[in-house]
Amino acid sequence: MNLSRLNPFRQPSARELAAQELFDAERELLLAQRQQAYSQKLVEFYQGRIAALREQQP
């Protein structure tokens, strides 16, 4: 067991900071991709809705 990790005053190494930043960036990318997919489906829904409403116009 690495007891140095239990020290609350220990500064993280550059490697640990980079690993955490990579983890955070990958997480944010997944969230952005999920939002993009949701937004694209919403765009498609409203485009279809507008097309249907325009067809009903006299």
C-alpha cells in the first residue's frame, strides 16, 4: 500500500495531474457528444413537424 497517498498535504505529481485532466476531458467529450446527439434528434423532430404543418396549410 502506498502510504504517501494518504498525506492530505501531498501535492499531486505532474503525471497525476495530466491523468486527471485527460480523464476530465474524456468525460466532458462524452457529455458533449451526448448533448450533440440529443440536439440533432430535436432538430430532426422540429424539421419534420414544420414540414407536416406546412403540408396542412391551404
